[in-house]
Amino acid sequence: MDAGRELKKPLEVLRLYNSHDYTLHDAFLSRMRTGPDRPFIFHAGKIWTWRQYAENVDKVARLLVARGIGKGDRVAVMARNSDKHVLLLVAVARVGGIFVPINPEFGAAEARYVLEHSGPTAVACDSDTLGPVQAACRSRGLTPWYMTFGDSAGDVPSLDVLLEQINDAVLPDNVSPDDTCLIVYTSGTTGFPKGVMHSHRTFLTVGEAFVQRVYLQPDDRVLIVLPMFHMNALFYSVSGTLAAGCTMIIAPRFSASSFWQLAAETGATEVNIIEAIGTILANRPRSEFRPEHKLRKVCGIRQGSVPTFLDEFGIPHLLTGYGMTEIPGILCSPFEGLQKPGSMGVLGRHPDPDRPWAECRVVDDDGHEVGVDVQGELVVKTPTIMQGYYRDPEQTAAAFRDGWFLTGDIVRRDADGYFYFVSRKKDIIRRRGENISGAELDRVISEHPQVQETAAIPVASDLGEDEILVAVVPKAGAKLTGEEITRWCSERLAAMKVPRYVLFLEELPHTPTHKVAKNVLRADPTLKARAIDMNAAAPAKSRQA
């Protein structure tokens, strides 16, 4: 797409459109009015223009007002990715409401906490998620009104049916850019999920910075395969598309087997993924690859997959970055600049050089800044900071120290200003008086040519502190022994980092965003007993997968 022509600079892209007041609705209209008949969304074989979407946003907003939705009311969505996610997001924001996306894979028990905590006035579902939502609400005495994104289900009407009921409800004019428009719940791997609140302004500002990150152009087609209950799809792909005035292609979910076909058929030019997806695609059969694809930019590629995406898949711009639900869009590898595979990049920036961006420090346990290449916790100040955790002032206060957000991530910064992830604070293994990064072990072992995936966790030591257990998923047809794993580690790591226990598994547990759920592994009391104790004098044990 960008071969043989000069790309518009990010600030030039933003200046193609009229200024707006930093509410979602006004930002959407500023892009729509510049080219109303341009394609805005591709989904399930249908193409929506910006004008068509604007007309439907208006209809949905009037429906919401007629149903009593107003400023501060929560509207939850527990459904797979679709064009209606974006429609409802903008319409809810138009009337001053708050959009609450929920993982559609949740059962009633998992959905119960988020629904009770957020207290939605309305809930949109797929037909197969309606049952769990209604069961969860009944168990907590919640009485929202329901709608489905597909066909009507029993006495619950579909959104399409509701929109046929023409009404002349008056839309409000009191929506402010600093009103909350989103509550995104964290995964809750260390306790109950926390509802992260963001304003119209922060949501749109992150999208503008994403234009800078990947040089989004007005004719780009952004493929969305990550779930829309997650900040990556919402704050980067959706908000980035709004900022650049380009086109988004919405897939219901990530499918490894059909990824390249979808990319080729839709003419996608940019996609956001996470490291696990990059690894999955790099290991898929090459018969699935479609060389006629037009992808030019992939954001979320880590070091191990770079050669495959660059040389085999022919994608020239491979980018990475760092952010959290509370602080999206903090670091990124420069689109035009030195690439350091394995790093999280440098401080991002807004296309407008006069707009301030994030400040980052690497500090020790006492909050003192450490030097170059010294490990410490990353703390952040940013104009895209969350407004706080919904209905949780104590957790909000605990997330900050002297105005700096505490990420809980151990990093280091090199002399060029590039940051490198070391580990989550909670992913540190304490062995023989030393701190060992579980993430470092994961990276080293996953580089073994016969390893599909791995996870290093602490297990109890007879002498106190921790021993290291690594759970390993071999590639199909591979034969691996515990000795091979420990030998591989011994050749690449200090002796104290070599795992004592090796456990071969067919698969690892994952979060909804394809990250390894180490909390699930740590909670399994049987792992140590099932693993090979490499300190024991026993015959070599192997596994064929």
C-alpha cells in the first residue's frame, strides 16, 4: 500500500478534518462530513459508509433516550465483535452514557460480578450469551432491559427490530469531553476485576497517538481480530480508525486458519495483534498463507516472530509498544527510526508536537529513579490516564504514588531511551536470595525449535523461597526430554535460573486475549507432583506430542 508513494505525516492526517470538541460523537461527525460515502466498516460481507453509520448512530441514540438512557447510565455489551459494537459505543456516548464491554465467553458466574458491579440499565447480547446474562442478572436482582445483536430471542427484541420503531426523542446537548464514556474491566487475575474508567477525551487522544504510532492513512484498512472488550481493539484499532478517518474490518474473533484469507479478501493494510498470535501464525501451515495480502503494518510483534513476518510474510513495518488498560499508548517502537526487536520501544508521542505525552521513570522499591540498564518498576504520568477504578476509591488511591501510576512491571531502559520488559512484579521467582524473571525464562525456552509454548512459575521449595517449574507444550510431533530443556537453559542462563521441575502439557491455560494464564497454573496444587524433578536420580523421561 505504501510502496512507491510518500505517506502523509500523522499531523497532516489529523488536519484533513475539521476540529472537534473531543466528544466521540463530534469527532465521528468531523470525519464523516469530509467524505460521507467512504467505507467506514466492513463486517460479515457488509460495507457501511460513514454516512450510513451516522444515520444509524442517530437512530440508536434516540432509541436509548426513549428507553430512559441518559448521562452516566451504563450500557453493557456481552457479545462477539461486530459492527454493532461500534454503533452502540458511539450512540451511548452521544447521549452521555457509559459503554461497558464484557467478555462474551463468560458464563453466568463470571458475568455476575461485572454486571452487579457496573449496574447496567441495558444489556446487549448475542443470542447465545443472553441466557448467561439473564441468569447472572436474576441472581443479583438486576432488571436491565435486553436487546440482541442478532435475531430476536423469545421476548427479547433484536437491535434491528427496535430501530424500526421510529421515535422523535430529543437528544441531549450536555455531553462533555471529560465525561466518562467507557468502563473496561481488567482480567482480574489477581483478584476481582477492576472497572477502568476513561473519558471521551482520553479515548480519542489515544487514537490520535495511534495515528502517529503506525502512520495510519485515510485509505488504510484496519483489521480488528482482538476482542472488543479489551483495550487494544477499542483504544488503538477503533479509536485509531476514527482519528485517521479510515476503514475498519471487524472479525468476530481471531481465527488462525482463516487469518490470511480474511486479510487478503478484505484488503487489510494494518492489524494489531499480541505476541501469542504472532507465534501462532508463525507456526501455522504455510498452505494457509495468502501472498497477495496487502498488510503493510503489524503492531504487536515481538522479537521471536520478526524474521518470519518480515522475510516470509513480506510485511515491512513491524511495530511493538506498551500500554495498560489504565494507561493506554505509552511506549512504541518508532515508525521512522531505529528498531530494536525485543524492546517495548521509546516514549510515544502525539502527532502534534505541542501536545504533551507520557513521562516514564524506572524506580526502585523506595521510589528513587535508577540508572541506565538497571531494573526497576515503571511508573507513569500521562494525559491518557484513567479517571479511576469505578466504585473503588481505595484501589484507585493505591494505584498511585506521588501522582505517578504504579504499573507493577519491572523494566529497564537503555542509553538510547528504549525500554525492555523484564517481568511483572508478581511474575518474579525468588530463588536462593535472587530475583528471577519468569518472563525471561519463558522467552529463552520458547526459542527452542521444538517448543510451542512455555510458562515458568514458582513452586514451593523444601528449603524455603521458591523453586522453578516450567510447563512446556512441545510442537506437534516433537520429542522432548526434561534433560533437553534444562540443557537448553544451562547454555543460555545462569545456573540459578535453570529450572528444577519440567512439566510437559498438551496445552496451557490462556486469558481471553491469548496470554498464558499463569495464575491458573500457580493455583494448581498438582503441578509439582506431576512434573519431572531434574534433581532426582531418575531415567530420562520424554514426551511426544
